[in-house]
Amino acid sequence: MNENCAVEPANPLNLRRSTRPENAAQSISRRQVLAALACAGGALLTTSVGTPRALAAEGVALVSDGRAAAVVVLARSRAAQVTAAAQLLVDTVQRATGVVLTVTTEDSISPTESELNRIYVDTRGAWSAQGLDDMISGLDRDGFVLAPGDRSLTVIGNSAWGSQFGAIEMCRRFGAVWLMPDDVGAYVPSATALYAPAQMVQGTPTFRSRALSPLFNAGHTDTLTDPDPLKQWAAHQRMHWRIEFHHNLWRLFPVEKYGDPALPTYRPDFYPIHDGQTYIPPTGTTIQWQPRFSAPGIAAAAAAEILAYLAPRPHLESYSLGVNDSGGFSEDEVDLAKLNSMGYADASEPYYRFVNEVAEIVAAQRPEIKLGLLAYTNVSDPPTFPLHANVVPFLTRDRYGWVDPAIEAEDKRATLAWKALATEVGWYDYRYGAPYAVPRVDSVVVGRAMAWAATAGVTHHYAELYPNWGEGPKPWVLSELTWDPHQDVRALEDRWYDLAVGSAATPAIRSYYRLWESFWRERVPQTTWFRTPRMYYYFADQAYLQVVTEEDIATSRNLLDKAARLAGQPEQAARVEVLRRQFEFYESSARSYPRMVDEPAGTRDALQLIRSIESSLDRNVDLATRRTTLLSEFNASPVMRHSIDLERWYAIGWSGWNVYAIWALASFLKGNQESEMVRRRLATLAGEPGRIGAFARHALAVSDDRIVTRLENAGFESGGLEPWVIDNEWKTADQARVVTEANSTHLRLPAGFQGTIHQEVAASPGVFHLTAQIRAADTAQAGGYYLVAQAQALDADGSMIRQFWSPWAAVADAQAWSAVTVADLLPDATTSVRIALNAQVRAPVMIDTVVLTQLSG
């Protein structure tokens, strides 16, 4: 915040209720108010200004002595969202006091109502047009004023949105806080009297466009009355998506218009060159292709499509020029020899040149229209020239990565580089909650990033949230920071704890979330899961569970149980129960997750591993089943429901069996002369019924090589690729090929390869073990290579039943091979399995000996 500002921002949450407000401060000019607002950015200002008539020494009452003291007055002609905002104000007053205020219009006020104070919403009331216009003209479209008058208060913004946010500010001043969605999340303290502020209040957001997905509707219109409680919560938290930027180029070049040779509009040169030929995508294809940005007339055609779309929609203020998803750039427009900062073949120059040309044409007719886009994958880096003033790039990165100083420094450098070329810049973040198997608590580091972004001039914020309300204050804190990122994150968290569960339970809940904050800040950054060079941390890869300990889970359970005992009020107990129920999912996930197991170092370690399996196998299988059951149960409640369900959407899960332990013990039995005691113990267990007997029999079978291998050409010994299929999602100058070194064949992936190597083979239900070997091709370029093994179980119809992922493997050595492994149980309906190696490499790597093993018989 600028230290030269004359007026400090007030804390909108630290306000008195049920008592009369403080006396008005000394009057200041409207010019001073506007100057102070400009200094404060997104903060709220509480000031005293002269009104058309004498200003009362205290704010007008809405409720006094348990009775209505005001009516809410609206314009006869008004936006629907203004009506909804006024109703929210009325509902909040009723929840606080039990009193229902009347909503009316100026010309419908009854004689009885004329004796009451008036709360004008989105209408000037006692203020002259000039007086209010002076105060709101300098505000953002989402800004508002609460302007006291004689026996009145005017709540008005620079648009219907601003008036809505002004009404929400009134609710907040009565103590209303929406901690989470639905009734369980609403906190409104009881009162016998409520007063409007006696001083002028002005508010405007720091980030002008604010959105958390998927908490919005298709048209990005107001969601105060949406039937989905999550979208209502987003409206209460003042979300407003104003800049379009998502994947959208496919809309501008419909194949039905430009790809049909029978039409006069046929322009095949608008489509990309793939594999040396023009690629016209099938109708309806929205991914894996981009327009050919250098085609003559393509910018004019795009601009014409945009202007035609905007013509009947004068209310819109933006349009998206975001690239299509999943690559597919024209081969003649990608610098295949140059990898950008995200590791993708660079396509920024032709794309942003096209963007500027489109912006110039659109601005000539609609100068107010912003053209948003994603600085994403191949176009992550800025071009060498400035962008048109109406172009708004959104910079994509998971800012949790700021726990690493090197990532923080790189993100700052990239943001400032974009700021030097663009008039406006947005941040696109990945704040995922629901897909994670333990609470991903990172509000402090993300809050620090957002505060820096605001200071650096970032003007818009979007985050993929997909919340799990078991993460407690995280969604609420994030939403508060989108309005004012300079708030103290710890103070916000403490306020959430106190209101959500009560002061007695707060220490336990705070300790619970601090435990997981420490986990993500200290332990996870040391894992390969964190070190993979991606824009976001892939939630389908849940290898971070490798470093969760039994102590983490036991301590968490004890803290939540303690909070449940200490929560005083029924609504506080209900919120603790939300957290405890979600923890059941976290606990089931962490305890049942199959951790990698190294070969035991000796007999003692091997016997200890067997004892560990004996004590945990049944429990883990039951917990793996329980986590799936919980996800189904959660669907009945909007607060409990996971907005991304990995089990249902991606078929990602695990059985609870630790098949890694089977292979570790088998390896020990094969290679250790002192293994007889271990073998005898397994033989004894093999005679027992149930899962532990099956586990022991499996370990003995693998040790005796009673196994079958499923893949063909597993070591590329044929000298060719078949039956392997290579999908290099991002074209590179070099291609994947089989090479021979020292009489041994390997698959060589070129620098910049980002794609898959896959093969489908027959398989049977039950235990499987997949492993592949990888190393750098060149010692001088070792490091920065990542590969994950994936097994997709398919049924007789070829439909995927379940898929399993290995942890990402990082390669830092050209001399030694590293193994990437995944092992589990294929489901009962499995008839085949698709094996895929997903790779992202910055320099050439070698792959060898891809082995899929199952038990024979």
C-alpha cells in the first residue's frame, strides 16, 4: 500500500453490531475520498463526507429494539441481480434479528413505511445525481459506495454488480460471513439492533476479474439465486468473471465454414500443417489443433467472427483468443529447436503477432473489448514485441510452487516480463482441493504471491479451485484475497477458525491445518512429485502420499476429535463434523495408499516387512473400499461433494494391496543366501485363508519365477517400434526412434518430447507389476527428464475400468538406469491392459526393458 495515502483502509470485518456506531469523523471532500480510494486499491475506505442534508451523528437504524426501523427501496426498473442483492440484505437482517424488512419502490411506500428510515439499493435516494456521480465515477465497475443521508443510506455502485457488492458489504458489516456453502457455512450473529454506517464507505476490488472454477454459470452472470449452493457462496464472496480467456480458437474457424471444399468460404490454409500435410480437423474437434496463424487474411476472418458474435451482445466486455487445448500447432510455425520456459517447443512469435492483428481490427469498431488469452504451454513465454493495449494474457502456474525460492523467482521474472509488454496481465492459478488425498494447505505462500502480484500490477485473477471444504479456511481465504490481497492471511485464518468452530475449538483446528501446511511446505518439495517441471502439479499423481506418516494421521484424528468435543454451538459442531467426515476420506486414502517398498537389507528387515503386511493388509483393503464409498456418500451434500472425483472421472484408485512388497520380498528371496527363515515364514502364511495367505503365495510364486510377461518387444530388441505406438503430442525436430549402443537396443526420446509410448496386451485380473528403465542420453545434459508409467485396465468392450499411475521418475544420470514402477491388482472384469509411458523431457533420454508381469496360472 502507498505510504503517502491520506486515508487508511478500514477492516470491513472488524465492526461493531448491536450498538450505535461511533460518531462521524471530520468531513472531507469528495476529491479526497477518490484520491484515498485510488491509493488503497482494493481496500474498503470508511470516510465521512457531507450529505445533501444534515448528517446524523450516528448511522440510521435498520432494526431497533427488535422492530423494523427501515424499508429497502429499489428502482421500479432494475436488474434482477439488484433484486437478489436486496433480498440477501433482507435475509441477513432477518437471520440476525428475526425482523423482516419490507422491499419496496419509492412510489409504493405506504404512509406507515414513510415514517421509517430508507435503505436505497442501486438508486440515488436522497443524493443528487451530481453528488453520487462524483463519488462513483472514479471507481471500478465493481466498486460501490455506502452513502449516508438524512434518515437514509444509499447503496450504489458503478454498475448493478457494484450495487450488489455494496449490499453484500452491508451484510458483512452486520457480521455475516459465508465460511463455506449452504446453511452450515453461513455465520450471522444475533442482534437486537442493526445500524447503517454513519460514515461514507467506498469499496473496489484489487483484481478486477475474479473467478474460482467451477463456481460460476455458463454465462458468467450473477449466481446469488443459483440453485447450486457453491455458486451462491461464490456470489457472496464477490466473484465476478469479467475477462474471457479460455481455450476458444476452434470457435473462430469452424470446419463447417472454412473446411468444406464445396463452400466459397473454403480456406484450408487456415488449418495447421501436421506431418507435412494440411490437417482439417473433424467437425466438433476442439483440441489438438491450432489455426495456422500466418495464413493470409486469417486475422481479418477471426476479427469478423468476433465482431459478429459481439454485435447482439452489447453487454459483453471481453472475448477470448485463448489457444485450443493439447497442442497441435502448425509445424511451420513452431520453433522445434527452441524450448520455452515450460519445456514446450516455442510458438509465441506467430501466435502473438496474429493476436495483435486481430486486436487492431476489433478495436477499430469495439475499442472497449478486451481480448483475453492463456499464456500456456507453447505460448507461455512473451513475444519480442509489445501486445495491443486490449490484449490481456493470463499467466498459468500453480503458485503453491512458491514454497521453492527458485520457482518464486522465475514466476516473478516471467510476470514482470509480461508486464513490460502488456497493459493488463492476469494470473491463472491452480488451487485444487477436491482431487487431493490430504488437505493441501498453502494459503500463506499463495497469499504472499497474490500480494506481490497486486503490487506488481497484475489486474485479474482466476483459479481452478474445485474445492474440498475439508480444507477448512483455504477457499474462504483465497476468495477474500481476490478482493484485497494485502490482508493478513494468518488473521483471516484465525477469524475463520473462531467463527467456524468457536474459540474453545480453535486451537485444535488451527493445529490440524498447521500440521498439513508444514507437510506441504517442508516435506513435499523434497519429492519427485514436486520437482516435475509442470505448470501445475498433476493431481492424478498422488505420490505425495509416500511421505505421509502414521503420526500425521493419528495426530490429525486426535485434533479433530478434540475440536468436536469443544465446539460449543450446534452450528459449530456441524462444521467440525464436515471437517471430520472429509478427514475420513483423507485417512482412508493415506493409510490404504500402496507405498513403494525397497528390497529388504536383511532377514530382520524382511521379517519386519512381513509383520507390517500382516497387521495392515486387511485394514488397507477395507480402507481403499471405504474411500470409494465415502465419495458416493458425499454426493448427497453440496458441502461434502467432491467437485472432481478421481474415482469416477478418471478411474484412478488403488486396491489397498501393496504389490510392491510382494516383488520386494521375492527379490530378497532370490538374491539372498540368508533368506530361508523368510521363506519358511511366507510358507507358513501361505497356508492361511484370506488375504494374507494369498499375499504369501504371490510372493513365493514371484520368487520362483512362476510368472508371465505380457508385453512384446519389451526391450526394443527387434530394432523397431512395433507393436509400440508413439504419440508425441508436441511435435519436435527429431523423432523417437530405436537406437543401438554397445550391442544393446534402446528407445531414444528426443529433446522436447512430450507424449506417450503405449501398447495394449491381453491380461487377466489380479496382481500385476510394471516397470521401465530410463536414463539420460548425454551426461552433459543430465537432469530435467520425467517419466510416469501408467496401466489402464480394460474390459471386454475396451472400456477403461481402472487406471494406475507410478510416481513420476526424475532422471539425473546418464550412466545409470533408473526404474519407474507401478503395481497393484487389476479388477475382476479386466481382459486387457493398455500400458503407457508418459514422458516430458528437455533433452534426449533412453528407455529400455519395459516389463509387465503377472502370476502364471
